[in-house]
Amino acid sequence: MRSLVYLLVAVGVGYFIYQYSLKRLPSSAAGVAATQEISLAGVRSDLLQIAQAERANIALNSNCSSVDDMISSGNLRMVPGGRAGYTYEVKCMGGAEFQVVARHSPAPAESSIRYPTLAIDSTMQLQEIQ
């Protein structure tokens, strides 16, 4: 009987620690599901990779190229078409200036999940844009 009481106390303490740690977890951005944060981390990584490839492309060829052109030439190694509903676009602004934008396809009207539009520029600053 004593071992059963110890077991129940141990389970109670474990449950308390579990609940306490869940409340202290960092919350994600407003309107972004916690599971979506994983996909957004991949999108941010893709943006960084595309921007680095674009900088190298501009340094070597003195011109700005699209994501598909960099993939086909072998300067960028990634799967064409984007990730988790996001597509990538390079906006050339002249000289060595560019911006890579990641946009999600439109969400269903009844969805409460927000799909942020992310961008990185030639200064390698990643930000959310409207």
C-alpha cells in the first residue's frame, strides 16, 4: 500500500512539473500556430540560403537572378516550388540591391491562422513585411 502512495505522489509531482513547464514555454507570434513555427523556421533558413546565393551570383555575374535561374544553374541547391505553401521571389533593385520575399498562398477565409510574409534584403536583414 505504501508503494502505491509513493507512486501516486511521484505521478502528482511529475504532472505538476509538466504543467508548470508548459506555461513557461515561449509563445509563438500572434496568430501563428506552434506547429507552424517549425515550417517558418525552414522558410527563414531558405530565405537566408537564397540571399547568400544571390549575393554570390551578383559578385560573380554582376546581375540579379531569379530563384529558378539560380537552381537551374546550380548556384542554389533547394527544391523548386517553395516550402509549406510558401513561394519565393527575388526582387532586383539595381546594382547589388535585392530583396527575397516569401509569400504563402492565400489562407482559407475561415482559417484563424496567420501566414506572415517574410523578406530578406541584400544587407541580410530578415523581417516580416505587410
